[in-house]
Amino acid sequence: MKVFAAADARQDLLPAISVADIGSSHYEVACHAFSMLTDPYASKDIDWQKATLVNQRVMITDMYPELK
């Protein structure tokens, strides 16, 4: 829940629609407009973020900065 809250608090990101644990306090965050839930062709526009939880603080960075 902390990862969702931190991602949604950022004004430069779309809402977080899913969070997946990828191990060692790291999470993959998919950010996208909620229209993706009803439009299967919109999945290519997902903004992938990486969240790291350290001492109850969440830091969010680009998951794939090389693709920007």
C-alpha cells in the first residue's frame, strides 16, 4: 500500500494500476490511465517504474530509463 500511495502522490506519473514484488524490497509499478482496464490496445503506453522501500520510505525511479 505504501508503494501505491507513493506512486499516486507523484504529480508527474499516471496512476499506479499494479504493483509487483520483484524481491529485496524492490517493486515493479505499472502506471497508466485506468482506461487500459477496458482497452486492451492501450497496454503499450504503460509507464514502468521501480519502487524501492528502505526504512519505510519509498523511492520511485524509471524501471527502464534506456527506453526514454
